[in-house]
Amino acid sequence: MAATIICSFVGFQIGSKASVPAPIFATRQRIPMVPLLGLVCTLILIVPMSTTYSGFNLSQFGDALSDQGQAYSDASTRIAEGTHSRSGIVAMQTLLSPLTLTALPFFAFEFFEARRYRLLFLLCAMSPIVWSVLVGRDQQMGLAILLVTAAWLLSKARKGTGLSRRQLSILMPLALISLVGFGARKLSRNPAAPICAPGSDICTVPHAFPSVWEATWVTVTSYASQGYEGLGRALNANWHFGGGFSHSPALASLIDPALGTGSILRVPNQLDALGWSETGYWSTALTALASDFPWPLIPVVVGSMALILGASWRAALRFGDWLSITVFGYTLVALVFIPQNLQLALSGPTYIGYSLLVILFVARGRKISLASTSEGPKKLSSGRGVDRPSWQDEPSRVGANTP
């Protein structure tokens, strides 16, 4: 963990100091087509996804909200049926993911930056909330909160402003209310049972009908710590190369049957024999990465993720384009979740869409860099596809903190 933290710090410093080219066809005069299409696709997908993953449809939103335990149980049953039972909707999610991933981070950023596109931001924010209620799970809502927070941080940094006392007085009670609400949702799934933290020999709250406060502190502390216990167990496993795709359970479930690689005993597969659980408990993102990378290389892999975070942070600060904002937001999500799991890799559509966007982000810089070398800076800045924002060099808009 110490090596991972050090590599992350070094990677971010390198990335945040890297040269970032101007995005192609960037403009602030109209809504970019990619995030707009992403929002439209997101809204369209809610209907088939609700019937595929949830026991409730959109017209039964109130019923799902009033019985989150049943919503969670029904969604778990649907998920347990396997990918083949929903291959059509998964394929559609995957094809559209490079678009749908961009909508929320971009429109959240635009809202915080200049109060633009309020309605579009509201639609983006409502989508994961509705989806979270229908399936009785917190994942989508948590991801949405992190992406909105990332957009807010970018906006604050571009303006060169810090947190005011008024903002702190609002954020601190809001954070407390969110934690209590999180505990209440967990409690609603099984309100009569004692609370047993994952991996614990005894129940932390042994009596029936625990309170919301008990559910909150046990859940929060368990979320913060259980992954490290799993990591400690995983370090005792025997390492085997998983093929390069095994760090993503979603990809492994698709590729293993085709290649016949399902018999490989990867590091996470050995957790049950080591007194932990491969699927029921967390063991940090490092254990998932150990399916494909030897333990000594994992800090370097995480460091490369931090490098992407730094480069996208710098590009988003300078240009505010949808691609840089999206790559920054989702990379931040991946790094925040490292103490729990490799979050983005759990969903095949999300992981594939994110990977394509990262490739596009890296290739964009490489392509323009090569063009600059061969054609010279004058030809590049004269209009060959580079439409620079007119305000990018204005100190009042960009802020003193802009690299």
C-alpha cells in the first residue's frame, strides 16, 4: 500500500505537468454532440434496463421506493440469472457506453462553471437516482455523487476559488445526512436482523431491530476497512497469470468460455480457501489487478492510472472539453474505490466505454503532437481542425491555479 501511494503521487505529478494539446473541434458556442447524444441514450436505456435488471418498472417507482428490500432482492435474482439472459441489453449498453459515460460529468461541469444547461444536468442527475431506487442498490448513486463532485472540483479550480464558510456550513450537514441516509437504505433491506460486518466472527450489533445510527456506523466503518483485511489474505495466495483480462470479472465471464481459461486459479479465486470471500467481501482493487499483474508491478499500474488522472486534470482545467472532463471524473472514481474494489472493471459496458475514451484521450494528444512536429506550430494553430476556446487564456475565467 505504501508503494501504491508513492507511485500514485509520482504518477499524478508527472501527468499534471505533461503538455496537453488543444482538443479538436472544441467550441463553447453550442452543446457538444457527444454528451448530448449520451444523455439521450441514457434516458432511452432506462426503460429496457429497468425491465431487465429490476423487478419494478418505471410506473412502479413509488412501490420500489417504499420497499427497497424487495427491490434489492428482485435485482439480485435477475443478476444471478447471468449475462446470457440479458445479452441484448448488455450489447446495447456496451455500444453506447462511450456516449452515455460523458453526459453526467460534462453537464455537471457546465452547470457549476457558468450555470449552463440546468435542465440537461437535472436529467443526467435524476437518471442514476431513479435507477438506484428501482434496483435497491447504492452503486449508481454513489458513482453519480463522485462524478458530480469531480466536476465541481474542476470548476472551483478553474475559477481559482476555495471553499467559503457558507459552503462548508452547507456541505458538512449534507455529508452527515447522506451518511445516515446510506445507513438507512442498508437497514431497509433487512430491518429485523442483527448487523454482522463482513468477515467478522461475531455480529457487531447482535440484537434484532438495530437503529439507523447503529446501521450507519457499522456500515461506514466496514466499507472503509474490510478491503484491507481481504488484501492481507490475498497476499498469501499463489500467483497465476490470468490472461490480461481477468482483472475485470465482467470481461472474464465473457472471454473465459471462449478461450477455456476458466480453470486458471487466479488470486481472487483463492480467497474462499484463505478464509475470506471472493464475491461477498471486498479485498481492494489491488487483489483484482493481481489476477493479471505480479504483486510488485501493481503499484506501477496504479501509478499509471494516477498519471492519466493528472493529465486529464490538466487538460480539463485548461480547455473544459467533454473528453478531458469525462476521463478525469471516471479515473478519479477508479482511484477513490481502490480500498474497496476495482469499481469500473465490475461492469463490462462501463469498463469498455471508459477504456475507449482513455484511448481517444491519449491518441488525441499523440496525433496533435505528431502534427506539430511535422507541420510546425504556425500551421497547426491556423485552423487545421483546432478551434480553441476564445476564453482559454483569460485569467479571470481560468483562474490563478490553472497550469
